[in-house]
Amino acid sequence: MRTIGVAAILAALSLPALSADLTPGDFRALLAESDASSVVRSLDEASWNAFLTHVEAGDRGWIDLVPLLAAGTDAGTSESLVITLSRALRANPQGVLSVLASSSYAASDICVDNEIEISTLDAVRLIDEALVKVAGVLDPALSQVRNECIYALSDARIAALI
């Protein structure tokens, strides 16, 4: 039993730092071979940032990886995932709502103003943009999480104005 544990540790340590040009399929293959923590730890900063950029752009293949990788994140990488999902609402609200519906993320964490140091006017503009996009998601399977997100965004809008 001890040799299995040692072998797993050695395998995790031998994962090279992954490059920024990975595809969603590459991530899925890595996750099939290693746990999420090992995969996340193997990413260098450029690779992690490239992953976040793809998610923020709203690419569904990348957004679908978030719940799979979230289990392997720590405080900093968890926070960056929340901020990135919040930003992705404007690019792919249906994809983000699907993640909310099938994971442990709460609408109150994602459907908020997660921008840092922006003006009140810019915050309200971004929230309004997200509100319009989220309200346009008409998939009945996502109606509950859509409504929760709309309420959270509405609360965020009011808070930004106060």
C-alpha cells in the first residue's frame, strides 16, 4: 500500500510545468490521469493565465473545465476562478449558468461585481451588461439559477450605487 502512495507522489512531482498552449482536450486527458490538485499545481503562471483568458472569453469547452479543476485549487487560484466566471457572464451567460447549476458555486459569488478598483459608473455598466445577457438565457433547465443570478446582480447593482 505504501508503494502506491509513493508512486502517486512521484508521478505528481514528475509532471512538468504545462505550457500555455494546452487545449480543453489536453486538460481532460490530464485530469483522466491525475487529480485536479496535481494538474493545477503543474500549471505555470502563463498556463493558468491562458486558461483563465479562455474561460473569460466565454469558450464553452474551457468553461466546462472549471468545475473539474476547481477541486484542485487553493485560495488564490479559487479566487481567480470566481472572478473569471463572473467576467465570463457577459461573454457566455448560458455556459456560466450551467457551471452554477452543476457545481458548488453560488450565484451570490459569481453574479456580482468582481472587478477591482473601477469607477461606480463602470461597475454599474458591467453589471447592467451581465444582467441583460443573463436575462436572455431562456433554457428552462437553467431558469432557477438564472433567476438567482439576476437577483444577485440586481443586489450588486444597488450596492455599487450606494
